[in-house]
Amino acid sequence: SGRSTTSETSAARPRPCRLWGMAISNETFKKRLRRINAVHEVGHAVAAVALGGCVNHVYFNNESIDDDFGQVSRSPMNDVEKEAIVCLSGMGAEIILRGVTWSELTPSSGSGDWKRVQGYLREYTFRRASKDGQTLQSTFNRDTD
């Protein structure tokens, strides 16, 4: 018979993508993803400049929808708290644009940034604990002398 099966028919038609729970065309999806990507990366750049850093360039990878969306080339802040703020600012800008929550972004577009912030927090906690330990040791030594 000349009829196609359901699987053949559905394979020939492109499936709509889903963005924010809406079914949209693949081209619309890519266009919105490029905008989200740009806002996210520029969020990092604006925060870096606002905190006294120097931004060399902002790179967008508009072809990838998997991992590498882009990056900001900038001078290091030499301050753990400022580095964490810059890392979270991409997600913050995206939250403002999309109207989503932090918890919705951390497993997706913000996962790399969140992992980096966790590293900064571990470094900060270690430095703080070392400093507090040294203060306690010097106090103990002074009190026992």
C-alpha cells in the first residue's frame, strides 16, 4: 500500500522545541537561545566592570545548544567574594530576562557558573578557617605565656 506509517510521517516532520514550557519552532528556539546567551554573558561582563575589573572581550557560541555557550575574557578580581558575584551575575541577568528562579538555572545554563562559585566558596571558607585558626593559636600562645 502507498500509505506511510505514523512513525515515518512523524520522522519527516521536525518536532517543535520547548522553551519555558512552550512548543516553538527550531528557528525561534535558536533565536531566543542566542538572546538568552548574550544576556547571560553580558551579565558577567557588566558585573566585572562594576566591581573594578577589566573585560577584554565577550565570546558567544551561538551554534552550540549543549555545553559551551560563551565566556567573558577578563582580568582576575583577586577577591573571592567579587569572583563569586561575577560568576553569579550571568545567572542573575538571565533570571531577570526569563523570569525564572535560581534553582531552575543551576542544573542547566548556570551549572558551570554554580560549580565555579562553589569552588570560590570552598577557597573562601578554607582561608577564613585558616585565619581564624591562626588567631586562636596566637591568642592561646599569648594567654599561656
